[in-house]
Amino acid sequence: MKKILRTSFLYVAALAVLSSCNTTVGLGRDMRVLGTEMEKKAEQQTGGSGAEYQSGGAPVY
């Protein structure tokens, strides 16, 4: 009985880890797209390229 419970727990834990990995990857992609769109909108509103504020694509504070 203990072996069945242990095996079941391992299967459930593995499924949880694998599903959260997909969710995390998807969230990362969404955030990247959102950041790109925000940068485009900011450039449109300021009318500049933003080169004076950025170095290598990363903001300089």
C-alpha cells in the first residue's frame, strides 16, 4: 500500500512540475511581447529612437 501511495505521489508531483514549467515559459513569452509593445508605444509617443536612453537594448538608469 505504501508503495502505491509513494508512486502515485511521485506521478502527481511530476505532472505538477511539468505543467508549471509550461506555464512559466508561456508567461515569459507574454512578458517579452508586452515589453516590446511598450517600448514601441513609448518611441511613438516621444517621437525619438530612444537611443540616448538605451545601450544595447537595455534601459540605462
